[in-house]
Amino acid sequence: MSKDLKILVASSDPSYFAQLDPLFAGYATERLAPDDIPVEFDRISPDFVLMVHSDKENTVEAIQYMVSLNPQVRVAVVARSQNFELLREVTRAGAIDFFVLPEEMTLLHNRMPLILQQVEQLKKSEQETSASVFKKGRGQIYSFYSAKGGSGKTLIAANFAQTLKLESTANVLLIDLNLQYGGIETLFSIDSARSLADLQPVVEELNEGHIHNVTEREPHSQLEILLSPADGEIAEKVTDQFIASLLRVCRRNFDFVIVDLPTEMNAVTYTAMEEADRIFYVLTPDTPSIRTFKKAETLFFRLGMNTNERLRMIYNRIGNHSELQPKDMDEFVSYPVEMVVRQDIKGLQSPLNKGEPLRKTANEKKIPPFAKDIQKWVHGLIT
């Protein structure tokens, strides 16, 4: 049996983690206190949750919350004593099994492989269905980051989002979190006074309708774009709590949320990276970029950021005359390389200066090498 499942163990009593961890040996497992579920559930996006009951109302509400966000998640409950009323209520809320510890520890160990096998079969079925049809509520957040300016991060993020929209039926949103200066609007020649900052007053009741009212559409692909305020004074008023709420609502209403991050590591940047399913670090083939990346890597560690399973590298501007080639860069990088993008000054110069997208139709034959590399990457993700 494959172990490609995300497991969440939720307990307010840390002693239970040691008892339950052996059940999930070899699986990607996260631990949480039940009170942290509303904050972390979207980011973790688990396939299976084992929840240790501590308070009836909190347990039932937590299950209802998780199932409302992701109807495909499977939840089992562990209790300290037999409680038929609790069993009835958690089952109604969506739990698939109920165990009493320590009396039923042997039963739990015997049942868990079968439960996980059923969850895996369900996940495979969902993946086969979503290969051609994207489903609401399980959106992916991809954040693009580089600690060094001028890496081409914004150009890659914008063209990745537009290509994803052109090449699939996915509902795609591009968010510009370069709050002080923006940048996305220049690439697509968008002139608008609306920005993501306009959503702050309605953050408590934020929904899909509010977002659609503020987004702009790239006319060729119909990609939705949530622009930056591009204003230093307004940027200071944008909080990390607002960004976390915004991204969670976007995840529930879009198939893919593409986030272009600033180089500065602040509370907003950190929050967006923590909410992301994937972090794509854009690295150019030169010594200053390598040194800056190593500093960023140290900062990620100091901040306690989980990058091992989420961070991927994008090597940009690779050419015959580059100071470093991919094999040279690999010596300094321990993360998987997602993509290598060719140097393409000739193909990019004219559309960038005109503020035109690199692609305008899905079946366009003559596109720059840069756009071809992005297209190949997108095809690998959606097929």
C-alpha cells in the first residue's frame, strides 16, 4: 500500500501523540491542538484526521468545520470513555469511526490499516475525477518567492498563472502581494483603482462574491487578478491576519491561487508562505543570487518554516553564457528543481516593453522560448 496520504492527529493532551504516532509510521503526519484546526486545516489539507476528544462541543464543531471545508476528509475520534451520546453526535457530524482508549487500543491498531486503505482508494478516485474536472473547495496555493530582486519571479508567476488558465478548465486567481510597488498590472497593462486592500473592511464576512467584485480580468485568458494597492501607506495597513483569511477564502473558491511575493520577509510574506502548498524559489545563475538564497535558507530555518516538502527551485535565465549551469547550482541547493527556464532576451523584450502578455490564445504556435518552458511545466502539472 502506498503511503501518499496526509495525516493529522489532533489532541490537546500531548501524551496521546506518543501513543498514536506508531499508527502512522511512514506517513506525512502533523500534530495539532484542536483549537488550532481553524487556523491550520486549510494549509495542511489532510486526507485523514484522528481526533482525540476533550470537550464534546469543540470536537463536534471541529468535525463539522473540517467536513464543511473538505467533504472528502475522513475523521475518526478517540475518547477516554464510552459515551453513546458523543458517538451519535460525532457520527452525525461526519466521523467514520469511534474508539475508546486504552480499552480499544488493539482494535484501533487492527482497524487503522483498513481505514487508511479506504482513504487512499477514495483519494485516488478523486484524483482520477479531478484530472479533467476541477472541484471547488480543494484549491492549491502556489507562492513564488526570491530573496533577491530582479530574479524574474513576477514574470514567471504571472505567465504561469495565465498559461494555467489558457491550458485548462481550472479556476485560477493571481494575487500580487508586492504591496508597496505592485508589478503585475504593468505586465498586463491593467489600469485599475481596485486592489486587495479593498477587501479588508469585509474580511469577517469575506466570500467569493467580494473577491470577484475587486479582481481584474486579463482579456485574452480571462485570468482573474487581485492587484496590489501599490501604495506604501496602504501597504502598512494590510495585516498578516487579513492575508491569512484572504488566502483561505480563495483556496475554497479557486482551483489554483498563484501568489507573487515580495523579496522582503515580513509578517505578510511569512503568512503567505505558510499558507502555501508549494513555494517556488526563483534562482538565477550567478554568485550573488546563490549567496542570497543561502541566507534565505538560514532565515527559513530560524523562523521554523517547514520547507522540506513544500519548497521547489526554479532556475531562471539559463543559457550557454551563464556564469553557472544547473549542475553547478545543484551543488548549492538541496531542494528539488521544479523547472529550468531558458534565457530569452529577444523573445521577452518587446512584449514586456509594450505591456502585452506573452500568449494570447491556447493554440498559439509561435511563442517565445520562455513561454514554451512555462507551457511545458503547466502541461506536466495538469496531465
